[in-house]
Amino acid sequence: MNMAEKTGIQMIEDILGGQTVLDRRLQVVEQLLKQLLAVANQAPAPAASITTTQPQPNVVAVPTQPLIRAAPNARVIGRVMEDGKPIPEVNVTIHDDQDNAVRKTRTNRSGEWQAALPPGKYAAECVLSGRVNGNVVFMVKEGDKIVRVGQPQ
């Protein structure tokens, strides 16, 4: 099947399928980071200091490592239009690269939708009156604060 014969969903599947190995490795790294963060957050509180009149031996301060913090979510903004006009009340479902629905939202009167998402690859599916109005694939990168998503195809 050549590119002209593929549907948009088939092309999205091809794109996402090509990244499976990298995405799995990133998931393993993410899980390890979450475990490290959980352990760091469960560390016991430092003991109360004890004051003595006896001289203390020289103490060498050991610098502590900063806590690992989860990356903040980016604000993703998309717009659904038809014939140059915004379409309100469109249901938008955002899927991660494993095809799990991670967010659901709707377009406003201006045809815009918004979602807060962590770094990763996503596909937004727009459905109006029970039919798919369009799909768009996008990426949220580490450090992104706002991601504007193009018109679904």
C-alpha cells in the first residue's frame, strides 16, 4: 500500500509504530525516576541537633543531591475548524503513544480545546455527532509551556 492509499489513522499508526522501542525505553526510565522520587520523598526527617559542651571533631559537609522533580505539564491548545469557521461542542479525546485515552475535553465557541499534558507523543481525535471530524498527532517536549496543535486532518 503506498502513501496515497493509506488513511490518516494508518499513517498515524505507522508513525507511532516506528517509535515503539524508544517509547518503551522512555517508559522504563520514567518508572525508575518515579521510584527514585518516591524513595526521596519517603526519606526520614533529619534528627534534632544535640548541643554539647564537648568539642566536636571536624565535620565535613557532604553536598546533598537535589530531589528529582517530575516535569511540569504543558498547556496544549488546539482548534477545530471547517470551511474556515470554528466548530463548537466537538469532543476531543487525546491518546498517548500506546493508544490509551489520557484526556477528554470539548471545543468552546471558538472551536478551541485545551489540555494539560506531560512530555510525550499524542494523537487528538475530534468527534462531532458520532463521526470522526479529524485526527492530529503532536509532541510535547521537555520544557514546553504552551504547545499549539494544528488543524486536525
